[in-house]
Amino acid sequence: MVVAPTLSTNHGPVQVSPSDSRYFIHADGKVFLGAGHNIGVSPERFSYDMEDQFAAIGEANQDFFRWWIAGAIWGSAWTPWASRPLSYDGYLPPTSLSFEAAYGHGITAWKLDSTNPILFHGFQSGLPPIVPGKTYRLALRWKTDNVTGPQNASRPYGVCVRWGGWPEVGQTHLLPLAIPHTAGDTPWHVVSTTFTASGPSIQDSHYLANIVIALENTTGGAAYIDECSLREVLSNGSVGPELLRRPRANMHLDFDERRAAGIDAALRLAHVSGKHFKLVISEKNDHLLNRIGPDGLPDPNGGRFNQLSGPLNVLHRNYWRYLFARYGAYRSVHSWELVNEEAPGPTDHFRFAAQFALAAANDGNPHLASTSTWATLAEDAWKWPPSAPLSYVDFHCYVNNTGWIEPKLQLTRDSARFFSEYDQAAFAAAFGKPVVWGEMGIDGPSTSDEEEPLLANDTSGVWLHKILWARCGKGGVYPLYWYTDNIFSLNLHYRFGAWKRFMESIPLANGFYVDAQATATSSNLRVFGQKDLIHKRAHLWIDNVNHTWYIAATGHSVSHVSGEITLSMSHPYQAYALEWWNTEVGTPISTEFINADSAGDVTITIQNLLTDIALKLSPLPSANVSDWEVICN
């Protein structure tokens, strides 16, 4: 039975084409072009921020986004609880978690001592929303272990809770007190306060100030916190839903419902507008998930994330089932990405990722699933037999600092060549499945943490234009650009739409398209394209080699170029319609008619090309060109 979709944008879930493994298609056979980039949202506005970004993007432009939701729902990575004095653990904020004490069935708790006396909520997560005039209950479960003091006899000592902005060690006593001090040796117990949202507890009209848990004025000992909860007190005396993100230290035992609802809203927005997310669901260096041993007990040595069996594996699978059940019905889920940037080798991670991919494929709403690697094409890992269940390859590469193809300076300045070199390398690797370039970037010379600054001078986005149109080549790689500031600030979204309009009617995944192998009489012309010899069709993008983003950004002039393009179509004397396209706006310009020669070659004349142009070649019924010119006239 075939059921028509209720939305015109709903073409069914995305899958790998059975006819051409380079490409994704929808369930109805429509090719998934997948033009887009990485995307993120502000912690305060979250799905509302996504809605604003979609409005800026427009309906017919980007349709493929890589979004990190790792740590948003499950696990301790990117925790909303910030430590004031502790330094980052590499690129991850510190968790303040300790395995020295735990409540009930938990294995960990937040620890405050002289080296880490402040834990606060609001800086990294967005502030808790509150309504002025309403009543709220703040409750914590904590214990103290030989907390001694005071250092200053004029002030109380112990662990307490305050309202604050940016807390400083040694100065928290100046902040408004919410819950008074606990010291000495105390068992696990609950402390709480009820307050009306007004006065110094309000940071602005809608958000509570940072919740600051501080160990103050002590000479020794430690405090452990299992939970910190904020809920509205309702008129009947009961309390409403949790308002804090990640209120419990044992973040492996529950899911963050606030963030889960926000992801729901974002996926729903994408669902109705024909946009798709590749969702990064976990963090490979998650502090807590790396320290659960094979027996389910804490293992402070770490390195346990990729367990193929045992209690942690069960927890992972529970999380996967939650994702599949909650979000699997959304057509806006292109795929799941297990983690960002694992090591590029055949390790247990790829076995673990294969378990994930099999679970995703066998779900009632099956989806593609994979992982990603941080360097090289990692052919040994992706072609390793245990990796076979992974739906597609995902590699990351920034031209200067993680790229491996030379010459890097020329690739930096010529974005079409940058894409094409890696596109061809991926094609040559013959993975037998689609390839996503999950993080592509034209980075600066010294670090991939920042984009090449000269790109900001390319106000029309020639760099992006050339990357997109170079996708007409044979590799089929799906690039997702990392840096998005210029795309949004310069409103370059139309660049994606122009390329998509050209490509939309081409049945790329029918299994017949091969490299066009077109040649040019001028070395200043380059041609990217493919042809289907069975159905006598081809599409080409013809580019003036000298017209690059670097030339545009530095104000240099470019000369026009002329020449002839020869395309072998293997059908002698075949008559063709040649449709010319304006690549700037993605619309056809004109149509002319042309005959192949006795060898089946089609010769196309290019005159005075300043930038680039595209064309589509399609067959005419048996008649020569002069006949068709008479008919058309």
C-alpha cells in the first residue's frame, strides 16, 4: 500500500541508493542533495534560535545540517554545572564529579573542597526561566565530610547556596544567601528553600541568577552534592516540572527532559520545511561514561567508553532506544553520528559504532548511522569488515592544519580545487557507501580553531559558490562546512539554493552516471561533471580557473577566457538540447541544439567566460539539429 505524504516536503526517510552507493536517496526515490553545514544554537534560546536561523536560511536553500546534541540529554560532557577554579579537560569543561561518595544507586557526586570550592549553574547552560511573582522551591541533597573552619571568625563556614552572577573564589560571601551553611560531618540529607521570584534573585525579568554552591571560609574537608533541583510551587502545594538542566550528578541514569523537548521542537521545524539533521549524539571523552567499568563500578582510570558488552553497553543502548523512540519518526533526522572524531584506525570504537548502526537499522523507524574520524580518509577503519554495518563514511579535514593533500596554499586560495582534490580521493578509495565530509573548513595557517580571515573580504561568497558547484564532479562527497559566521552575516544562503535548483531534476542515483571526462582546449578552463551514456544525458560546470575567492577578496582583476569543451557521449550524430544555466542565481539562460560528430563527441564553445557557467545536455528524438531549429522557429 502506498500512502501519500501530508507534507510536500516529506519524501520519506533518507537511505543509501541501491543503484549508486555514492548517493543518499529518499524512500520515494528522490535524490537527497544534502547541501548545508554544521549548525549550533544558543543555550538560552535553543529551539527558538534554530527557528530564527531557519528563517534566515529560507525554504529552498540549505537542507542538511550537522548538529551536536552530545551531552544535551545524556552523559556528563558539556555539563551545565561550571567550576570556577578548575581548568578545562582538553576541549571539555570540567565536571567536578568524584567517585569518593555517592547517594543510593549512584556512583558519583559533585565534590567541593579547597581546590574546587565553587560549582554554579547558568553560565554554560542558559539561565533557568522563572516568572516574577511566582513561588519556587530550590532543593539540594548533599553531605559533608569533616568540613572544618572558620578561617575568618566573623563569618559562617561550610557549604551553602547563593544567588550570583560570576562567582569569584573568596568573594562568594558577598552574594545573596539562598541556603545557609552546613559543616562538620553530616550524612546525605535534603536542604531547601522556598522563594518568590523578585528582588536580588532575579537577573532580569525572565531568568534566575546563577545558582552558586560554594564551600566558604573552611580550613578542611569536602562537601558532596547528589542533586540540585528547582521547581515551581503550584497553587495546591505540589511542585511543577524540573527547571534546571541536569539536576542530578549521576547523569548516566536519566535524560534531560528540558533539552529533549527543545530538540523535539527543532526537529519538528525541520520536518515541515524539508531540512535534515545529522545528529552527533555522544562525546567520546565524556568524563563519566569513560569511567564505568565492565562490572558497572567506577573505574577512575577511564578509557571505557567503547565497551562492547556489560552495564555501560546496556546504558548506551538504553540511550539509543530513547533517541529512536522519541525522534525516530521525524523525517528531519537524516542520520545519527555516534561520536565526533574518533581515532582513524580499526579499533573497538568501530565495532561499537557498528552495534549502534545495526540498532538504528533494525528500529521500527530505521535510520542511517555512523561515526566520524579526525584525520585522513581512514580507509583501514572504514573498509574493515566489522565496520560494514556503518551507513556511510564521515571524515573531517581542514585544508591547512589537518589536511594531507598538497599544495595547501593553492588549495586554500582555490576552494573548488580544495573540494575536488578530496572528492576525487574519496572516490578513489572506493568505500562502496556514501562519503560525508562532516567538518570541512578553510582554516587559517596556524590553527583550525579559526577560519581564514581573508574570507570575510569575499563578500559575495565566491569561496562557497565554488565549493558547491565543484560538487558536480564524480566523487559524490557531501561537504558540511564548519565555520558559519560569514554564511549568515553575508547572507550567502542563496548560494546553496542556486546549485540545488540546477541539480534537482538530475537522476544522479540511477546507477548510470560516470565522470564526464570532458576536455578543454584552454588550460584556464576546468570542467566538472558527469554523464549518463545510457540515457544520453550529461551536466557540466565550466569554471574560469583564475577566478577564485582569493582574487575576489584581494581585489585583483581576472581575464575572460574562451575555448572549446569536448564531451564524449558515444552516440554518433545524436542530436542534443544544450541548456545553459546562470550559476549565480540557479536559473536556465537559454537552450541551443547541437549534434554529436561521427565519434559521438559533442563540442561546446565557450566565449569570454569571466567566472563560471553550467549546462545540461539531453537527447532529442531522431532528427538533426537543422530540423529542430526549423521546428522551433
